[in-house]
Amino acid sequence: MKLNIKIFAVLMMPLLFSACKKNEHSIDRTLDKSEIQYTVTQDLQADAGGNTVILKNATPGTISMWDYGTGTSRRMIDTVKFAFKGDYVIKFSVLSGGLEVKMDSVVVKVTQDNLNYVNDPLWIALSGGVGNEKEWVLDTEGVYFAGPFAFYGVNIGWLKDGGPWGANTTGCYGADCWNWGPGLNDIYPNMMAKGDYGVMTFGLKGTASFKAVKPMENGITQNGTYFLNVNSKILTINGGSILRGYKPAKNGITGISNWTTYKILSLDENTLQLGVIRDKDVDGEGPAMLSFNFITKNFASSQ
């Protein structure tokens, strides 16, 4: 028995040494700021006013974190298009060795408007078009939708071109495709407090501006910017969040990590659905997408 124990110990020693040696190199060194290579370049051939800006992280083994004022990006190489003239601050940092390394900000000067970047019908539906702004409210009375929010599977996307059901049908982009649209009797008071949730405004007056007045969130007013990606149907809001309310027994709206990026599920002249992913546990339920359902303030008052 003693001999077997000794043999076992001898055999295990190289494995333990190997495991320890491997762990010593599991965390890479955090790069110094001077070692980070990146460029911010205005493409003057694409836009004489410098509206098109190319962001490039040329440092292998790092994770990019770009903040360009109208949005954010994690890509190694990305292209940003600014519709309006003005000075834009580009902030850049990387994750290296488990730590964030912040670089000096870069200011790009855009000298001309290029309104071709905001003339898509979706931009017009959301904001009213260049020189205008549009006010939106939650459909708390079920004027158009069944209620102010609905539940969807996380793989649901743009719904306007067809129904959401089936892997080959517009609206479903994966395996998790379902929905439940609770009515007002289900929502109040169990899922959402009844009250005035305020107004949010998307504008295109000199910039893509966002404003949200929130009586149900301690009366705060948020002022920020937004960007609409027409191709991916993604809306990004910086400096604020949409009008919202959700209050199950546990977590509620804190069960949602990202209040910056939204899936546009539907959008037309008078109605808007914005989806956020509930990624944290709420009363033991798994991930889901909450669609917050909006109508324009003018449409609400005309009904």
C-alpha cells in the first residue's frame, strides 16, 4: 500500500507542476499606453467635409472600445458617418491583460452637412426628418398595441415585413421565437405601475438629439444623442434611455443590463416598438426580450 501511494505521488508531481506552470501564463501582460496603436482617419474622398471617419485599432490581442459621441463600437475597424457639421470627440480605450487602457481623445472637425445619411424613411418616421423632432409616449392605454410592453424570444427582430413565426419567416432570426402580449388587466398593477411615464423626443435639428422627460423615474430629464442603423435596425441612445417600466417581484428593469442599444421591431409614422434583452434572472425566468410599445404624442391625443 505504501509503495502504491509513493508511485501515485511521483506520477502526479509532473501533472501538478505542468498545471501550475500553465496557470502562470494564463493572464497576459497589460500593455502600456505607449504600446497601443490606433488611428482615426477622415475619408475626404468619401466626403469633402470629413463626415466619414474610419476607426482602426491596430493592436493585436486587445478588445476595442470606441465612443464617438453618436454611438459606440467594439470593432477593430469601423466606419462612422456624421450627418451634421461640427466637432466630434472620439474616445478610445482597449481591454488588455484584463484592464482598461484609456487613450487620449481625438477631435474630428466635420465642415459640411451630409443629410444623405439621415434621409432614410426610418429616420424620417422616428424624428420627422431634418429640421424636425417627434415626441413619443408609451402606449399605456392600449390605443394601438395591447399594452405598453410585450414579451418576445431573444431572436425576434424586425417585424414590419411579415409575421414573426417560423425560422424562414421575417421576424425570426434564430431558435428562440415566441411572444406574449399581456393586456392592460395583466400589466396593471402586477407588471407595471399605472401613471404618466412622460415623453421622449427624437430630433434632427443640427444633430441627432434625444430627450426624455420621466415623471415615473423621480421626474428626471435626460438629454443625449442617438444613432439609427437602418440596415441592422438597431437604435443606439447615448446619455439617456427610453421611457420604461417593469416591476416583477425581483429585479424589474434592473434585470436588463443594456439600456443603450435597442432592436427596432417595428416603426412607422405613428407607432414604434423597441426591444431590450432581459439577460438577468427575474423571478426564476430565463432570458427574454421586452418590447416597449410607443405611439406618437399627436396620435395619442387624436384618439
